[in-house]
Amino acid sequence: MTATLLQPAFADPVLDAQRSFRAALKALAGPGVAQHLLPAQLPPHLEGLAAASHALCLALLDIDTPLWLAPKFDTQAIRANLTFHCGCPIVSDRQNARFALLDDSQLHDLSGFDLGNDRYPDQSCTLLVQLPSLEGGRELAWRGPGIQSENQVALPLAEDFWHERASRNDFPRGIDVFFLAGSELMGLPRSTQVAFQGGA
């Protein structure tokens, strides 16, 4: 049964994973700037996952990175392909996850995800958030490391997410986020300060 669900991953597993990993690093180093993955370096379509989501999973996940799946992504095909190609264990408890694959319906409550600790802040959970687009929402000002002055970002997210993120970021503890849509990704490290335009 599982064998029939498996699909090819990267055409060049090493090189394409490296390219996607570099794009992820660039996204975190330049918060609020969309990075584009080229068609040649994208994996084949996997139903339910955007191309960028699939590519980042293949580049970032391995046997040492337990993954939590939002219900939308908890399908036989996604489970089978990610466990086969990445080797990542899929966990049911958020607290045990190093990565979490979420959609916008899950962003009103980020409780349970590991925020790391003062000694090992890198042990926190990283969120991979798949969206329909990386624009079309309320404009926000992002400031902090990697941003010269400020970046104007308009992700299509409810305000609940921003309040949840703020309540769980106590630098160096906190969560890093990748937003993914189509073949694009955008990084939001915990060090980035986000402000609504006009206050609020």
C-alpha cells in the first residue's frame, strides 16, 4: 500500500536539497523578502503540498527532526513520502516536534510548540506555514537584523497569529517561521520585530 503512494523527490537529491537549503537560509537572513525556487530545482508535485513546502521538507527534515502535521497535511501520501524520503519521525505531540507543517487554519493557537530554552534556544520548533499567497493581507512593518530599515510585508494572516507569536517570543527563546506559497518562501526569524502600520 505504502509503495503505491511513493513519488519521486528531487531529481538531483544532493544538489537540489542544497539549493533549497540555501534559499531557506537566505530567507531567514533577509526577513520579509520572498525567495523564489526555480522550476528545475523543485520536486515533483505531491498532492496537498505547495512546491516550496515540499522542497523545504526534503531539504530540512531528517531522522533527527520529528515533524508535527496539521490535520490538512496528515494524509497517507504526505506521511508516506516524507517518512520515506526524509526519514523524519512524525509525532502527535507538538512538544516533541522540531518542525511543524501548518496551514492558516492552525495559526490562532501556537501553544505546545517547543520554544527552546536560554541555554539551547536552537532546540525550538520551526514552523513551516503554507499559505495561498505571500501577499494580500494587512501591511506590516518588519524590523530587525538583516533588514536595513524596515520591510513592508502583507501576508494574508489573521491578527491572532501575530499576537500568538509575540506572546511566545522571548529572545533568545521563540519560534522561527517559513511562509510558503507556490514556489516562493519567506522567512521570519524570532529576532524580527513586527508592527502593525499605524500602531495597533
